[in-house]
Amino acid sequence: MEQVLESISIQKIIKMFDLVSDVVFWIKDDLGQIVFCNDAYIKSVGKHSLSEVVGKHDIDLFPAYIAKKFMLDDQKVLQGHVIVNHLEMNFGYNCPPKWLLTSKRPLKNEQGKIIGSYGVARNVQETVKNLMGVDILKKPIEYINQHYAQDICIKELANASHLSVSALERRFKKHLQKTPKQFLREFRLEKARRMLIETQLPISDIAQNAGFASHSYFSQHFKAMFGELPTHYRVNTVTLLN
């Protein structure tokens, strides 16, 4: 068994990500430059070959507000933090918005020094469709997208999806590793993060527009998810690219 593993190069292992169409995979150095990515990543940024992507930064490949949040997340990963199944919205090249589950980890050399980062992102709806042959979470996700700014209870979400509450909970846990309540909260937080970057609205207005009745509740969960309070996040984002 060990001989088989020793005979497989790292390049061959990472190329295996091309076999999974709904998974985007990348490796970056400590400067945030792409070192390697799979075909799904290349297509998502509107390129045709690896050579067109290697050496590029996020700001070269994505709209500014998306690049900013990627860069902020990467800074945390380079400090040793791990991001697991973080829900975020992304825009592919000339494509409608997609909801992704993203995981990122620091890349270390043999001495344990962090020399870069790597990550994967799964298209939520594509992943579910590939697993089950039908979009079993399409209705609840679409309902959340249309009504996230309103007060949504889980029973209401289940009714809109033509499911019982228990069935809805099981499907979210099985395919997204989140409860419907967690998904809804993270969906709202991601919407709020975009508004922090793209608008000059007061934090209290952003919280309300994203579906949070309490400013303090919003700030508490924003910090838990992104590592800093909304006000600090907005300031640090502006500083990052200016």
C-alpha cells in the first residue's frame, strides 16, 4: 500500500479534481497568486487554459467586491485559520450568481511553515443535483433568496418546499452539513457582507435589509462568521485595496 502511495506524484493527485465537475479547486502562494487550479476553476473565471490563470491574483479574475472578500479570507488562512463549509455567493464569468460552500486551509512546507493556501468550493445546487438526480433543495434555497429580508420561520420554509420540518432538516444536514436555520443565517450574513463592501449604508440599515431584526444579534453573528465586527470589516476592506 505504501509503495502505491509513494509512486503517485502530487501533480497526479491534484489533477484528480478535474474528475469532479461541481468542485472548484485551487492552490495559491503566500502572495495570493494562483499556483494551480483545476478545469472547473479555469472555466469559472472565463479562461481556457491553466497558463492563463497561473500567477494571477483574485483582483485579476473576479469583480472587485468578490476579490476583496477572497483576499480578506486568505489573509486569515495565511495566519493559520481554517475555513470549513463557508457559504458564500459568487459570480462566474458571464453567469448568474451561484451559492457555494467553500473550505480553505493553510499550505505548509515540511518544516511546518505556512507558504500558501489551498481550497475547494462546491456549487450548492449542482452538488445536490449530482447526488440525487433532482434539485431537492432548489425550492427552499430559491424561497430564501426571495424572502431573506423578511421574517422566515422554518415551518414556513418547509411549507413553501412542500416538506415537513423534519424532512427539510434532514435534507439540509445530509447534503449541506447545515440546518435550514444555519443556512438562512449564513445566507443573510453573506448578503450583508456584500452590502458592506458595495454600499455606504449605515450598519443598522444593512442589518435590517439583510433580515436581522437586532443590530447586536447581527454584529455578534457577523463576527463569529467573519472574524471581525461589521464596522471593522468595512474599514479593513477599503484599506486592503487602497
